[in-house]
Amino acid sequence: MSEKKLLLGDEALALGALHAGLSGVYAYPGTPSTEITEYIQSHPLTKERGIHCDWSSNEKTAMESALGVSYSGKRALVCMKHVGMNVCADAFVNSAVTGANGGLVVVACDDPSQHSSQNEQDSRFYADFAMMPCFEPSNQQEAYDMVQAAFEISEKFRVPCMLRLTTRTSHSSSLVNLGDFRPAPHPVIPYQKDITRTIPVPAFARGQRLAAQKRSAEMARAAAHSKFNRIEPGKKQIGIITSGVAYQYVKEIFPEFTVLKLGWTNPFPADLVKKFAKTVRHVLVVEELDPFLEDQVKALGIK
């Protein structure tokens, strides 16, 4: 029998990571991300499995510690708020080149309207720049489901994945269906030494760059068929492309129109977007913060 729990978005993500067989979480505290690591620290599975929980001295060392866990073949989580992405950018961007072994998920919690931050910043551009997958939950259930999927995608394509939350998703609560989960450690993926993949000196990095571009194209095709990207039929006068918590606003205000709901937003699923645009008269993009999706829709010549 499936179990349900009332959880914050941060807590749902944390529990999803635990249920995915997490071995270590590394974080630097900052609203709206702090509750993720706190929840893992206090959960019985953490002590039972000996999961390593570390409040790092900064986001860069958190990213580097998690990379070490991933290289050893285990699953790791890195958590920070959006400004922390600036601190860990060196390790983050290079990790997309050197890749992952065990699943590695980087959680970036953005803060629209600057509730507790010195700026507004859209972390999706880091994922795009690094050619890294990015997932955007629209509710607590998706936060739970997506982090587990992100670990699987990370291991399939051998690259870290970003999971982007925003304040309203992180700090609101809803019931989460945990399914019929049975706790079990995730099997360790054996480490295979390959310096041509893990050391980005120029002689190797040129090939690594080409491999990253090829991988990005493969991930874009996978995103187009992902269960997290779906078309919801409705009136054809307007077709709305949306992601994250903005999807909830769209469904509340414009429930009658056709919607393309994107949960796996990077690499951009261009083929799916073009298919959607052909079915509607006008396209409207609704998203939080910067025009990340909008600019890519415009680049396809869609109006």
C-alpha cells in the first residue's frame, strides 16, 4: 500500500534523494535551500545507512566533495541557493566535461522577488552553459519524483544533473505519494580509470567538448519523450509553454487553453516545442525570472 506524506518541496526532494539510494549530501546553507540538508540529517535512514551529511565551508568545496563521491560510484547530492552557483561555478562547469560515475544531482534554489537574497538570478543559464540536464518541479510530488529520475539520467549519460527549485516550490507544502518504496542501498558503480575523460587538459579537453555536444543532442531527444514534458489539450487560440511553479499559475488562471508543460527544460526539447506550436494559433511563454524558455522558443522562429 502506498504511503502519503505532507511535505515541503525541499523535504520532498530530500526524501526522494534518500529513497534513490543517496550516499552523501554536501551543502552550504541559504534560503530557500537549507531545509533539504536539514531533513536528510534528521531522517532515520541517514543514520541507518551511514549517509554522509556535510555543511561545507562554501559551495565550491561542497561541489568538489560530491564529485569525489560520484567518481567512487556512489550517489551524491549538492544543495545551495542561486548565489551559491556563482561560488561553485568553476567545479560545476568542469564537472559537465569530466562527467559523473555515480549519480550526481546539483540542487539550485532560486529566489524570485528576493525574499532573502541580495539579487535575483536564474540558475538555468548555468545548466545551459555547461550543457547539463536541468529539471524544474512544478509541485512537491514532482520534486520527489524528479530527483530520483535525475539520478538515473545522471548515470545513464554520465553527467551531473541540475534540479532547480524556486521559493514557492521549496517552501509550500502538499501531499506526496511515496508509492510502495522499500529502502535499499543503491549499488555502487565500479570506478574505471580513464584520464582522457576525467582530466581536462587541452589534449583531452578538445575531445571532451565534442563528446559533451554529442551528449547534449542525445539528451535533448530524450527530453522530448520524457514523462515530465507533456502537452495538455485545450482551446487552440493560445498555446502556453511553461515550467516550474509558473505551471500552477497558468492552470489556475488559464485552465481552458492548451499547455506544453516542461519539467525537463535543458537541453531544450526543440522538436517537441515545434510540434506543439503547429497545433495552436499563438504561443505564450510563462516562466519565473529570466526569459530562458522564451528566448529559445523565439530562436526557433515561433511567434
